[in-house]
Amino acid sequence: MELDARRALVQLLKGPLITAAKHPSVWRTVLRDEQLLRSRLADVFLDLIVDEDAQLAFTRHADTGEVDAPAVLRTSPLTFMDTVMVLALRQRLLRAQSGERVVVDFDEMVEQLDMYRQAASTDAAGFRKRVGASWNKLKDKSLLATTSTEGRMEVSPVLAQLFDAEQVAVVRAEMARLADGGTGDKAGAGGDGDGRSDAEPTGEEVPQ
């Protein structure tokens, strides 16, 4: 491999994502050598995801079926609140026009997610802190980017790619059940008696 292709391969492995805005030379290399990079990544059980419209690329673990493949990428488990926020932001991305920037306000996000407050905390101030923790976590993972206005973030287009339709359907069904005050073992333990504790992972993960 040429040196710039090797650099691109390393950047893809380091993650969490490559964008044309932040990594212009690497992005051009990914487009030029996409098939070569895809082949090298497949050798280590990874898929290469390239979205030319959103101008981003990233890797994720390949579906190897019954093959017990080693985990190559570092991932970070999502709590209930992280997952709720990710899917809410993902929905906003899917509603946006192609190429349109999606900017969200923290206070609006708190209001939108309030329906899940009983599943995380019945205390409004505590719930706001939990939303804030997830907000900052997604910022640290480059899934939210700061804007010139305090309290407003731009949503990374990569969020539209993180979950497939089947995963989204399963998680949304569980969240809807919790929002309706559902109970049962499926929601986990350690919350307020009516759902999953915000500190408990949902089973979903994002690249680090």
C-alpha cells in the first residue's frame, strides 16, 4: 500500500470517524482507495462505511454469522439515556433534507426526552443532569459538535448509520414500553421501580 493509503487505514482503525471537513486529505484517499481499504479491513473482520453525501467514513464490526471473530474496535456501551438521545437525534437527521445541517438545542432535548423521565429519575433536576451527561458524552465521541451558540450542537451525520432498522425497532419498542410506565424484567433493575436505571447499559454501543 502507498503511504497515504496506509495512513488512511490507521485513521480508520483509530476512529471514531473520518470527515471531509476535519480530515480532507485522508477523506480523498478513502475515496480513491476505497476498495483496497475495504479489503484490508475485511481481513480483520471490519466493514468500511462510506457516505459520500454526508462526506464521512468509519468502520464497524462485520457480521460474521456464527464465526467467533475477535473484537478489533474499542466501543463504549450506551446507557438508557444515551440510547434515547441517540435515537432522538437520529430521527432528526432522517427528517432533514440531504446535506442539511441539523442543529439541536439542549433545553429542547431535555423537553423532548422528558417522557422517559420516570424510567431514569422522577426528579426533574436529576433528570436534566442525566441528559446533560449523555449530551457531553456524545460530544466527546464526536457525535455532537459545538456551534457558535452556547447550548446548541450540530448532530454528526454518522448517527444515521449507527443502528440498522432492526436494532432501532427493538430499542424503540422498549423505550415506548418504558415511557408508558411498563414494568418487567426486560427493563432491567436498579431504577425507580418502573424501568431501567440510567446507569445500566442498554446493550447498544458506539465506536470510541
